[in-house]
Amino acid sequence: MITKSESLNIKSWAPEDRPREKLIMKGKSALSEAELLAILLGSGTKKMSAVEIGKRLLLQADNNLHRLASLTTKQLMNVKGIGEAKAITIVAALELGRRRKKTGAEERPKIGGSNDAFRLLRADFQDIPYEAFWIILLNRANRVIKKYQISQGGVTGTVADPKIIFKTALEELSSGIILAHNHPSGNLTASQADIDLTKKLVAGGRLLEIQVLDHLIFAGQKYFSFADEGLI
């Protein structure tokens, strides 16, 4: 038989019912507002679980998150189980949400051709005396998910490990990637090693349904595009 104290202890709940575990297993949208607050609270009291305290917080704000965000630290501390540290955590979290809403979502840049990719990475390659290898990860609409440096090496070369490239692309659920590296010597010619690597990555991308759209070679303020030259 489960005692009352055990029922209040979140650790005694099934993993899928604990707020933190539930978020990991089912995603943030599966949690109630009280459960999300419980994660911020971290712990409850001897008589109340963190979820119960979260419910009391919502009642204090008439179950309205906008009203909850307007409460001061002292007002939050009027709820039993809420100390100063927990009240400050809640205020900080809700303020972050307010600032995010105020800022709005920044539209991701779209790559429409080699020049767009060149401009996105130009500063990363500018004035460096060594070779570096970067990738641009794209979604299905060719909008940038992120850019990522795979490696950096010496004056004459760097390692571009296909396993790391595709691991990074898969983790970000990329639909396409653009490869890029530089030639510190200023030589814009693609070497046989550059050509072989590109072919290898294009073939690997097909298996994973990740399209390799281009490979750029940077040399100062100029670049060579495999796609523009019909090599992809």
C-alpha cells in the first residue's frame, strides 16, 4: 500500500509521470503548466509535491500565465512552499519568456546560390593562415539551420571526417548541407583530394537523404563553387 508521504514524493511516481522524465520521454508539449512549474521549483515540501505547489501557484494567478508573470517575488512567496530562491527562479523564467515574445522569431537566411553561402562564411575564413573546414546545414526550404566548423589544420590541409559531418547533419535533422574549406595559398583550383572527398560525401548523403548542394573553396575574397562548375 502506498502511503500519503510516498504519493507526495515525485521520485516514487512512474518515470513517465515525473515532470523531468516526462519532458525527456514525451517532449515539452506533453507537460501541464503545473508540471513545467514543478521543474522550475526543483522540489516540493514534506507535505506537498512540486507539482502540487505548481498548481497552487496557478490558482494564485487565477490559472492565467499572464497574471502569474505579473506577480512579484514577494507575492509568489505568499504561496506555501515557495521560498525566495524558488520565487526568483519563476520570475526569471517568465521574464525570459516575455523577452522572447517581444523579440520575435528571427527569420533564418535562405541560401539561393553559391554567393549566399560565400557571404555567410566569408568572415569565418577571412585572414586565417591555416585550412579550416565548415559546413552549412539547411532545412528543406534551404534556410540555414546553423553553420558548423568541422575541423582546422595547418597551412596545407585539414581533416574533413565524413562521420562527423553526417553526424552533425543528422543531429540537426538537416535536409541539405553545403561544404566549405579554404586554401590559404590563394589557389582557387580544386585538388584531386577535394574532388574525391566531394564525390564521397555526395554519395554518402544520398544514402542518408541529405543532399550535398555545393562545396566552396575560399581563397581570399574569391571562391570556387563545385555546383557552379557543374561538379556536383
